[in-house]
Amino acid sequence: MELTPQTVIGDVIKAYPKVVDLLSEINPMFGMINTIMGKQMAKVATLEMMAYRGDLPVEVLIEKLQEFINNQE
């Protein structure tokens, strides 16, 4: 899966459900993805939006997610 700043996190979770655990490790705030509201937001939230909210560069988020995905394949 090719990740870009415009990739929707819900698409990543759908393809790799275990990525939810990684998100919580990257930033505890991302743990809210497990809530009802978080699941709704995952349908529209991009990696760029998540990085902004998590106060980290989008490149870092993409790199960590891509590494995780590559290890799953």
C-alpha cells in the first residue's frame, strides 16, 4: 500500500487492522481511534490531519506506518 499525506487512515486500518495498536504507540492520543467518534473520523481523516493533531511531521508518521505495513507483508 502506497501511503501519502492524503491517504485516509480508515483505509489503512481496513487493510491492516493491527495498525491501530501502532498508532497508540506512536502517540497515545491516537488511541481515540478505538472510540465510536474515532471510528467515524477514521473514514475521513488523512495521515496529514493525524500528523498535525499528533504534533509530528507527516513524513515521520508515514515512515512508521510504512515500516509496519512492510513487516506485515
